[in-house]
Amino acid sequence: MFEARLVQSAILKKVLDAIKDLLTEATFECSDSGIQVQAMDNAHVSLVSLNLRSDGFDKYRCDRNLSMGMSIASMTKILRCAGAEDTVTLRAVDNPENIMFIFESPNKEKLAEYEMKLINMDQEHLGIIKTKETSYSCVVKMPSQEFSRICRDLSQFGESITFACSKEGIKFSASGDFGQATVKLAQTADADKEEEAVLVTMQEPVKLTFSCRYLNCFVKAGPLCAQVQLSMSNDVPLVCEYKIGDIGHIRYYLAPKIDD
Amino acid sequence: KKTQNKIDAYFKLQ
């Protein structure tokens, strides 16, 4: 038996918004410690790693480990049926063929149940990728809205954005047929609010180029968290991380563009 | 000129 309950179904809606443009289907690994998803986009350029800890749920029970293949489009359709204030419960039996989504209104007068068929995921199981969080040359924390804005604005100039990070701050630049654009963000000296701060932790400067298309998918996670964390080292994938309240995080890994 | 690398190249997928 698997059962996971979240008082705020809005969190799950936002999580789906954050992955639906990158993934068509994904395996949800459920265990005693929580729910984990790791999946690459079709082009194998980016990897999405989603973690929802069991202690972050309002109720969580997982008697045996389950791997459930789910269509992200179908899941999105079902989550659209949840009211903004509804509670959501995910429920499956052991060896399930279906998963149940149960939405309950705050006054408990409306109870809606949706059943979704699981998919047999033929694709090779990824295993869980471990990364060393401390080994990045630059780690930047900045307002997620600002990051979304910069990706959107610079996407108008070309297909990719170059991130250059030094101890002064981070510089984003793009160029194309009609011109070029540069946005520099300095480290904030004293931000009034923590969520408005720009913080740079640098071991050595980095300069990396990334595809706008993927960055603009990642920023869909913006509503999950006021701050985004960008971890970078030269010649390795960017890690773009959004915390999901007290329950977990979503991390996107994006392969850089390399010189021919 | 830059080309898009694949993420597989960076992770040993089990």
C-alpha cells in the first residue's frame, strides 16, 4: 500500500508545471524516504531530478518500494481537476496498474477520485545520480523571478545564453543577428529581504553557454520558490535548483554547449 | 561555433 497526502494540492500542480515541458513520461520511485523522479528529456540534453521527502507530506505510507511509470500529460490533466485549496492524496496498491488521485475540498463536502493508468516504462532505469554539492566553482543564489526575466529577455537575441561568473557577480549575455544583450547582476550588499538577495560563492571564475530552450523550461519552476540556486563549474552541467517548501527540491542539470 | 553536448556524457548512468 502506498499513500501520500498533501494539504496543498497547489504544490503538486506547480511541480507538474515545472516538469511538463521537459518530460512526457517519468518513473516515480516511491520508498519509505519519499518520492523521487530522475529523467532526461527526449534529446538527452537535460536531466530533471525531483525529490519529495516523506516527512514533508501530511501523511505518508509506503509499505514496499514502488516504481510507477506515469504520463506527465495525463497527470497534468488530472491535477487540473483539483481546486486551488483542495487536499490531494495519491494512493496505490502494491504491484499497481493504476494510481488514484483523491481531491478533497477544505470543508470536506466534495470528494473527487481520479484513477490513472500506469505505463510500463521500457527505458533503461537511470539509477540515482549522486553529485557533490560542494565541488562547484561558482554557486549563485538569486531571485527566481529575476532569473526567469533574464532568460526570457535574452532569449530574444539568440539560441543560447552565456553565463560568466566572477567574484563581482554574474553576467548573462546573448548575441544574434540583430544585436547583443548583457545583463550583469552584482552581489547584493544588504538586501532587505532574503528572497531578493543575489549571493555569489566563488572558488574560481566560470564561463559556460547554455541553450535558451532548456533554461526557459527550467524557469517554469519559479513559482515553487522565491530563490533559485545555480551551481557551475567549467565544462560540466549547470545545476539549477529550486527548493519546494519544506518538502524537497527540483534540480535541473543542463549540459553546456561546447566548442566545436 | 558551439554545439550542444548531451547530458549522458557527464553521468555514468547505471
